[in-house]
Amino acid sequence: MRAQLLRALLIPTVVLAAACGGSRRDADATVDVPAGRLAPLPPAAAVDGADFATSERCAPCHGAAGGVIRDGAGRDVSPVTAYATSMMNWSARDPYWLAVWSGERAAHAGGVAVVDDLCTRCHAPMGARELARGGAAIDFTTVTSDPGAAGQLAREGVGCTTCHQIAAAGLGTPATYDGLFATTSARQLAGPHARPFPMPMQRHVGYTPVEGAHVTQSELCASCHTVITRPLDAAGQPIGPEVNEQTTYLEWRASGLARAGVTCQACHAPTTDVDGAPIVAKLSPMPPWLEPRQPIGRHTFLGANAYMLALLADNQAWTGSAVAPATLRAGVDAAIAMGRSAATLAIADAAVVGGRVRAAIRVTNLTGHKLPTGYPGRRMWLHIRALDAAGAVVFESGGVDGAGHLVDAAGARLDPGDAVLPHRDRVGGAAEVALWEAVQVGRTGAPTHALLEAWGMGKDDRLLPRGWDPTAPDAARTIPIGVADDADFVAGSDVVHLDAAAPGAVRLEVELAFQSVPPAALEAAAALRTAAAASFAAMTARRPPTPIVLAQAQVAL
Ligand code: HEC
Ligand code: HEC
Ligand code: HEC
Ligand code: HEC
Ligand code: HEC
């Protein structure tokens, strides 16, 4: 009902904009629909759909309440508990996604159905597919305010019954990129174990557990972690080239880790406990005679997006989720710890020569993809400080102000939203920052945070994974942009050469800083005049995007 109302509001806008030859910006201005903020999302409730179910239905056996999926030290390592703080569990309650999606709807007001299909495929797949089964289409209202089954399934994001129903057919091929995976029919949930005992699940949730080797392969992740978009006009029609927005799976496939058989799951769903011991456990408290299984994957699925988990903790009541703020705060710590396993930093040839500090600073990527990977805008840089004998800072590059902006020695901002910072092999002054990122640009070459306005990448100097091979299938989509003059930017690492005036320096300290959501991205989201953007801006105003530290190194000079 409300969906129809919203459409009715949107359609005349487009006609109007088209009639006056209006640009997308004009349409945007007219669509400036709901004033105020987005109402809090409806409280979570257990749902059994035709194809999908919410995790509450799995918790009695595969959550803490089941009491059996524990490691050798008795710690709960059950899927339901571990998955609570993965961003995939929040992919549709994510206020950043809601803000950007609402902005895309406003900018492509004549093609809202195209935008809704695209933006929910990976972020709200259960709600979208459950509705599609009955011939209906998902929209913004379903996701943000429907208290019924479709809304609940949508807000569960990438749920248990998403991954475990993905069909093996076509995974890892272009036909299933962009969230176009097939699901198995007949309510079968695939897992890695042979001959699962089916009766309890059939009785309690109406699903049948089956063995499916594809669950343990990187291809399970390929469909949603390969995002290839095209710029759209206001009516939702493609008007430009394919853009490799996210290529995490392709980065991995071209890496030495893929050739060595180190899967996404090996790092993101480890089969060992926090002490490194293999996990052996029963999968369910019933029937009581079940034998323990091994391996068991801890469903942590963490990246280093600690900022968004912290923002969710701050606004837990708004999200409607039953996950407690304290659990989310523990997730923040776990995401920071995950970040700390992403890279190493090493300082070589450090010396002071004629009042200048010199060093070669090597950053090595330990992940299975580019670092950073994923959503464009994630950025990483060197925060370099030289100190004198009294501990005073005599040189600094890569410092931030209280809002998370990169600043020079005088506190002036170095990273306004309309600038693309150059790739740096050398750092010679406080205004030069060695920073790695992918920057989307629009038709004119200016940076854009609107996914469906992007015509390409203006720069992509993110660290390559180890053993990156440009001849691997679709590796061309992962080729770095803007590093041609940097001979030591190689697969797996990059060296930054420091040579800067630092009178009296006796010590060099370097941090590898990371921001999942940089200030320019927040500013772009805040500029979208939608209710979801206003809500997001209010949340982020109370929590500036302070960088986290992935690695540290220091030497006496
Ligand atoms: C093919 C799958 C796919 C599609 C389609 C897709 N996304 Fe995403 N999106 C992802 C993945 C995967 C990530 C997380 C990557 C990461 O963590 O770096 C993500 C992350 C994001 C984020 C960052 C969230 C955060 O908390 O930092 C935003 C915003 C976002 N997407 C918006 C959109 C919008 C708007 C659309 C529709 C135009 C869309 N996405 C379509 C897969 C998809
Ligand atoms: C992002 C995809 C994904 C999601 C979402 C997901 N799983 Fe899994 N699940 C996996 C993978 C991968 C494995 C195999 C791990 C291994 O053993 O190597 C697995 C294994 C399992 C197993 C068998 C035990 C094991 O680890 O081998 C159970 C039971 C299970 N998942 C239940 C759940 C439940 C319940 C949820 C929701 C809270 C869930 N899964 C969400 C990917 C997923
Ligand atoms: C009443 C208890 C119960 C509930 C509820 C339950 N399961 Fe299971 N699940 C089991 C049992 C029993 C097995 C088989 C264990 C074995 O054979 O070792 C199992 C196995 C699995 C497997 C592993 C299959 C394999 O071959 O590796 C997955 C995946 C799984 N369940 C997912 C889910 C999901 C998702 C839900 C919620 C929609 C759920 N289960 C709800 C009891 C349950
Ligand atoms: C149905 C689509 C889908 C599938 C399948 C999927 N992902 Fe994701 N993944 C997403 C989306 C969407 C996000 C972004 C959520 C957000 O930030 O709002 C994401 C985010 C992530 C993150 C970032 C978490 C963080 O805290 O920053 C990791 C890590 C991840 N996925 C790993 C995996 C792995 C490993 C697999 C395969 C076992 C997988 N994903 C399968 C859609 C998917
Ligand atoms: C060797 C370990 C390793 C492997 C293999 C690996 N990752 Fe990661 N991944 C990490 C680490 C460590 C991070 C945290 C750093 C970061 O967020 O960039 C991470 C981060 C991520 C993120 C979040 C990026 C962000 O910050 O927004 C996504 C999404 C992701 N991985 C998906 C995948 C997928 C999909 C695969 C397989 C195709 C995979 N990873 C393989 C270690 C690994």
C-alpha cells in the first residue's frame, strides 16, 4: 500500500523532469520526498517463509541455546552466535546502505524498480526472492517498514538460509556475478558434512540438511563479492561502460592464495578456535546420540568495518535487531583484531642525513585479496611521525583531525571530497600522504560516491594480494590504476620511500591507518536529501570515523 503510494509520488516527478528537459540533479531535487528522518526499523520477529527463514528458527539447535557447538575450552562457537556481528547479518539494517540506496532511487526516479532489484540482490536477498516467488517486487518500504514476513526476511540481510541454499551451478562465472546466484529448491540446506541426520530439522523447521562440497569453496562468495555496475540514466537505462565496483572474488582468484587452496572461508570462517585448536563438536543437541563433527567453521565473517559495527551498537534500538549493543561492541573489538591480521609494516634503511629522515617503509598484504578490498572508498595510509630526543614531533604525515580528515602540519584538510589524492612512492613533506584506495569517478572524471553514476575508477592503488597473476580469468578487472611509475608496487606489497626534513629526529614511528567509511563518503551521503540520509547523518555526526590501526613499526634513528 505504502509502496504504491511512494511509486505514485515518484512517477510524476520523472515525467516532470523529462518534460522540462531536466537533468538528474533536477529529478533529485524534486524527489526530495519524505521530510525528516527514517522511522526506526520494525522489531525483529521469527519468520518461516516459503523458501527462507530467519535465524531465530535455527538458534535452538545451532545457537548458544543448543549448548553443543562449543570449542575444547567450552566457548560457544555456534553459527548463530558468531554470525551476529558479521556485517552480512546487518546488510539490510545498515543505515549507510539505506542512505546510499535511497539516494540512488532519487537520482534514478524513473527506474526505481531497476535500482531496488539491484540494491537488494545481495543486501536483502531473502526478502527479494521470497517476494519474487509470488510475482511481487521488493522496494524501500518493504525493507524499512513492513513488519510482516517479507520485511523481516529482507532485514535479516544475508541470512543462514541464503548461503545454505545457494546452488553450486554457475558459481564463479560471469552468469552469476552481481548477486545472480541460483538457489536450490525443495528446502534443502547444504553443509560440508556427509550424511547429515535429517529428522530434527525436517520436524522443527521443515528443511532437509544435505551434503554440498561447494559450501566450503570460495565460489560460494563469488556471486555477491563480484559487483559490476553500469551508470544509469534517470530512467534506469544503462548509459556507460561496465565498472568493476567490487572484485574481491576476482582479486582472490588471481592470487597465489587461490592457487594454494586458501579459501575465503579459511580466513573468514576459521575451523579453529581463538587459540588455534581445531573445533570438534556436535551440530545439534538432538538427537542425543549424534556424533561430533569436524571441521566446524566459526561464522565470524568479519572484515575491518569496525566503524559500522560501532555505529550499529550506538543505534541498536533503531535497527530493530535483537542483537544486544554489548555483543556489537565485542564485534567492534573482533573487527579491529581482524584488521590487525591484514598487513605487516617493516622499516628498512632508516637514517638521518643532513637533518632529513630517510627510510624505506614496506607494507605487505596478508589478506586473500586487495587491501583494502570491497566497497569503493575504503582507504589505508601511512601515519608517519619522526620524534626528537624530547619526544616532540618534528615531522608528521598522515595525521587526522577530530573528524577523521587527513590534515597537514598546520591542520589544513588534505582530502576534500572533490579531490583524487595521487599515488605516492615518495613522501617528502607533511602534505604528502602515502594512501591506498579505489576512487570511483563519474563521466567528467570527478570522484563520485553514487554507485550508479560511476563510469570507472580514477585510481586504484590498493595493495595487490600475494602472487597476483594478471593472466587469471577476469584478472583484467583487478588491474591497478595509477601506479605505473612505482617500480616497487608489486604483487603482495609496496614500499614507500620517506625523505623529509626532520631536524633533531631520533625516532621514527609508523602506523598503517584504515578507514572503512572516510569523511568524504559521509559528506556525500549526508548531501543526499532523503529521510534515510538524514537519519544516517544524524548517527554519524555523533561518531566521527576515527581510523583504526592495522599495523605499527618503529625504529631508533
Ligand atoms: C553483487 C552484490 C551487491 C550488489 C548488487 C550491491 N551491493 Fe552493496 N555491497 C556488497 C558487498 C559485498 C559489500 C561489502 C563490501 C565490503 O565490506 O567492503 C557492499 C557494501 C555496500 C555499502 C557499504 C556498507 C558499509 O557498511 O560500509 C553500501 C553503502 C552499499 N553496498 C550500497 C549499495 C547500493 C546502493 C546498491 C545498489 C545500487 C548495492 N550496494 C548493490 C554487495 C552488493
Ligand atoms: C556467508 C555464508 C554463510 C552464512 C550466512 C551462514 N553460513 Fe553456515 N556455513 C557456511 C560455510 C562456508 C560453512 C562451512 C564451514 C566449514 O566447516 O568449513 C557453514 C557451515 C554450517 C554448518 C555446519 C557446521 C560447520 O561449520 O561445518 C551449520 C550447522 C551452519 N553453517 C549453520 C548456519 C546458521 C544457523 C547460519 C545463520 C546464523 C549460517 N550457517 C549462516 C556459510 C554460511
Ligand atoms: C531441531 C534442531 C535443528 C534446528 C532447529 C535446525 N537444525 Fe540444522 N541440523 C540439525 C541436525 C540434527 C543436523 C545434522 C547433524 C549431523 O548429522 O551431525 C543439522 C545440520 C545442519 C547443517 C549441516 C548440513 C551438512 O551436511 O553439513 C546445516 C547447514 C544446517 N543444519 C542449517 C540449519 C539452518 C540454517 C537452520 C535454521 C533455518 C537449522 N539448521 C535449524 C538440527 C537442527
Ligand atoms: C547473498 C550475497 C552474499 C554472499 C553469498 C556472501 N556475501 Fe559477504 N557480504 C555481502 C554483503 C551485502 C556485505 C556487506 C554488508 C554491509 O556492509 O552492509 C558483505 C560483507 C562481507 C564481509 C565484510 C564484513 C565486515 O564486517 O566488514 C565479509 C568478510 C564477507 N562478506 C565475506 C563473505 C564470504 C567469505 C562469503 C562466502 C563464504 C560471503 N561473504 C558470501 C553479501 C554476500
Ligand atoms: C588469507 C586470509 C584471507 C582470505 C583468503 C580472504 N580474506 Fe577477506 N579479509 C581478510 C582480512 C584480514 C580482512 C580485514 C582487512 C580489511 O577489511 O580489508 C579481510 C576483509 C574482507 C572484507 C571486508 C573489506 C572491508 O574492509 O570492507 C571482505 C568483503 C572480504 N574480506 C571478503 C573476502 C572474500 C569474498 C574472500 C574470498 C574470495 C576473502 N575475503 C578471502 C583475510 C582474508
